[in-house]
Amino acid sequence: MTIKAGESVVVALQAANRDPAHFPEPDQLDLTRLGAVHTAFGHGVRHCVGAPLARVEARIAMGALLDRFPGLRLDADPGTLTRNTSMIMNGLSALPVRLR
């Protein structure tokens, strides 16, 4: 795509790894998806220096949550979940879960 001088470019992190031309089901969560590149912490010289700490914190928090609530399950039909319409964050408006 050619971007002409003076044109605006909007970078949207929530669109990362969701290109239907590259991924067969871009909106489906697939933790084993090949070819996906993590973009939330930047890249190269602009890579976030706190990224390793954030990853460790997330690993500890998720581990503690699953240890505390081993029966944690989705408490809704996946087809009823709705997404936020934000230009800043990609995610669900709510995620009902059953703890036990």
C-alpha cells in the first residue's frame, strides 16, 4: 500500500495478528497459532524495558488464579459474548466465569 506524503496513519494494536489474508480464523483464540508476532511491548529499540517483569507478573497471577480456582470455567455460551468497540483495546465487554 502506498501512503502519500501528508496522509495520516493510525496504528491499532488490537488489529495485530488478525489479518484474514494471513490467518484462516483471525477472530478465534488459538494459543498454538503459528506465525503470530507479539506486538504489545513494541519492537527493536522501542521495546518496553518492563516487558520481562510484566510477563513474570502475568505468569504468577494466572498461576495463582488457577491454583485458587481449579474449577474456573466460562459461565456463558461463547456465542453470547460481546466485544468492546474501543479503538484502543481489543477485548470482551464482560467475561462471566464460574469459580467452582
